[in-house]
Amino acid sequence: EIDYINGFLLRRARAHGIAVPENTRLFEMVKRKESEYERIGTGLPRPW
């Protein structure tokens, strides 16, 4: 959903030259957290 909802907002804002730093930060935080979930059970260490 983050790609669909917030991704849409980020693309539209970029197309109109509007800065949306909080939405960008939220998108990055969620994507970082999602990447951690993909490593669960793989034995790979978490990034610092």
C-alpha cells in the first residue's frame, strides 16, 4: 500500500514541483522496515 498511496502522492508532488519531505521520510522509513522483514529467518544480520 505504501507504493500505491504514498508513492502516488510523491510522484504527483514531484510532477508539480512540490516538496513533501514528511511523506518522503515516511515512505523511506516504511521501505526500510519492509526490507528488514524480508531477512527474518534468513540468519542475516540487521543493518546498523
